[in-house]
Amino acid sequence: MSEIPDDLKYTSTHEWARDEGDGIVAVGITDHAQELLGDLVYVELPEVGTDLGAGAECAVVESVKAASDIYSPLDGEVVEVNETLADSPEAINEAPYEQWIFKLKMADPAQLDNLMDAAAYAAAVEAEEH
Amino acid sequence: MQKTILNQTHRDLGARMVPFGGWEMPIHYGSQIEEHHAVRNDAGLFDVCHMTVVDIRGERAKPFLRHLLANDVDKLTQPGKALYSCMLREDGGVIDDLITYFMDEQWYRMVVNAATTEKDLAWLEKQAAPFGVEIRPRRDLGMIAVQGPNAREKTVPLLPQSLRAPAEALSPFQAVSDGDWLVARTGYTGEDGFEIMLPNEGVVGFWKALVEAGVRPCGLGARDTLRLEAGMNLYGSDMDESVTPLESGLGWTVDLRDRGRDFIGRQALEAQQAAGHLRRFTGLVLEGKGVLRNHLKLFDGEREVGGITSGGFSPTLGRAIALARIAPDAGEALTVEIRGRRLPVRLVKPPFVRHGKACIDL
């Protein structure tokens, strides 16, 4: 069973979002997502300054097996990207909840409430596996 | 979905199981990349029980195979010697690629791909009828591949006593058998090692003994990156019934020397060769970061000149590599289109890696 921390919010497309305060949210992929993908070998980061709508394709992670799109969980502007992932994409496999991929300045922080909590995400993962 | 006899063993080892050619197979046991490196640096083992062993017996077994296959089994003079070949349609399209072992004058053994087994057997039966040879799939045999620089050393002590010394003495592409065991010094990774056939009932025990001896279980994921680095074709990706071996980098397996040998597909291949303008089959390296994938399009300037037949990330080189089929007049400076962007690729001659060493400049 993959790890699903209680203090994060989740999407059905396996991104996690962490409220960093000041209207900023960090986004990464879940433990379940990295397990499904296998060893990551490439991360294509979004550009700082890009305006994203919730559900927009904004980054790509590629494993030895497949490429997978990352979707923005919320409306907002990309304010920072995790450049270290360009040289060490495998860091996501090792610590998926420490390795955020990008940070968003939320257009509407209330949207966070639309995302799944840990229990709902766990149920979604469970449902997907059966 | 069919399961090999090792299915539960894989699950017990923590494998992630995926469908492959009608079979449920392990893709990896945790880390595909670590499994890949284990084979390049030490020893790894693969469940290849999904592939099909077929015995071909009869007085006219040899003339049958000389008619059936694009490579010439007449080269096989010593018992146990193996030959890689394509089996073609009349129009030169590849039905399958396979290995044929010479057992004795009236007995050859073939190993065919899992996903193609049913059509292969139907084709074999049809072609065999006029030759009066017997085609017998050996569903009672399993197969395990042990590959890597230390593979032979770790495997030999675990073989039946009678096979230890002869297995140790094998030259590449040669096999030795005793009863229903067959040990061949062949593989699909670009490393030294064995492929071993044995009765189904012995497979689980033999697998566990190899694991116990420090041989690392490897899934289909590592098998694919290893064969890609070794520049070995994958049926269904790099060639299929719509292309000939001449456009699949397999011209070396087509033996046209004996003009009197009328093998299936020969006329089509000779006509194709005479017409010229064959598409080129080549290796590619992505110059920058990213991953090359199957079916990505290749461009020479603005002109689309072909596509990737199998691509991936090379763990040994730390770069994206691929096999590709391109127009005969394509230049050397090509780009690949990845998610709408054109990135430069370099044409190289496979293999990319052999015996743990890079064969191309990075």
C-alpha cells in the first residue's frame, strides 16, 4: 500500500498539493503515481510565469516505461519550479512528497477545498485497483 | 490471461505484474533500472516460459527448414548449434523472428515469440504438410534466461551434474542437452549467459536456487532496455508482417548464397533488393534530455522521413536511444518531434552497449 500523508490535498490524476501559506501551493506526484510509473528518468518542468487553469497539462514525468502528464490541481500562476529534478528525476521515486515539481500562486485559495483529502484519495486509489 | 509456472513466485518476490502478449508477466520487482544494471554488472534471471519451444522432427526436417526460414539451417553442422532467423510470408513480411537449434539430422528445435505462437504454429503446420515432418509444441518445457558477466559461473553448479562440464565448455550460440534439459549460451541482453529449457516441474526450484545463489530476478522492463541497448530487434515493434528483414536491420540473417534454395519470401526480397531505395534501419541517440518513444516521428528539415520503431532510456548510457526506420535519402542531421517540439538526434550504428561497455561516443 502506498503512502498518503494526511496533511496534503489530492487530485484523481495523482497529483498532491501542499498549502505553503501566502496563497502558494506546492505540487508533486503521489507515491502511488511514482510506483505505477517506475524509475523516473526525465521531468519536463513548466515555465515560471505560466498561467494555468485547473486540470491543464503543465509538466511531464517520464519513466523507463512511459511518459505521464502532470495536471495543475488549481487555477494559478507558476511562481517556482524544482530545477534539481532536471538532473535527478529519480529523487521523486525516493521521496515523492518531498519533491515538489512546481509552486503555484493560487488564483482562488478556496479551490483547495475542491481537492480530495487523504481518505478520499485512498478510496479513489483503492477503487482504481479493483 | 495465461500465467507461467513462476507466476506465484514473482508475486512472492514483490513483482508488479502486467499483461504481455496474452500472458501475465513481471514488469519489474521494484526497480527496473537496478535490474538492468545487475545484468550489465553481475547476473540477472528472466522468466521466459511464455515463449514457445517447438520440436520439428522427421527425415525431411532439414529441407523443410531450408524452405521455411530466410536464414539457412545448412550452416548448422554441429549438434546444439543455434541460428537466428526470420520466418517470412511470400511477400517478404516477417511472421516472426526465432532461434533454431540443430539437435540431430532429423530433429530441430525452435523457440518462437509468445504473442505470435498461435499464428506461427498454424503457419508451421501448413508449410510442414508436404514435407511430412512433425511439429510439436513443447508445452511441458519451461525456459529461464540467466544473463550477465557472472551468469555462467553462478548457474553451472546448479545444473544437473551431467550438464555442468559441457555447459561450462559451450561456445557462444551453442547448446548442450540431456533429456529434457537444454542449456544454450544465448540471450537477448548483449551480455554473456545461458538460456535454459527444463521440464515445467523443475522450473520453480531452479529459479529459487538461482536467486539463492545471488542472481537477481529481472522483469520484462529490464529485458527491453537491455535488448534495446544491445541493438536487438523486438518483434511487433521493429518489424512485423508489413516490412521485410531488409528494411529492419536484419539483412545479415537472410542467406541468399545458395541460389537453388527456394525459401518462402525469397522472390520478394530479391525483387525488393533489385528495385533498391530500401528504407534504412538505424540507431538514434537523443542529443539532449528527454526520452525517445516508439512511433515518434523523425524529420529532415521540414520533411517527415520516418519514425522510431522502439525507443527508450538507456540506463547504461544515461541517454535516450532508439531504433528507427527512415527514408533512403534522409540526411544525417535529423530531428525528432516530442510533444510538438523538434529535438536533434544523432544517427548511430547499433549496438549501443555490449558486454557492459558503451559502443557509441556520447
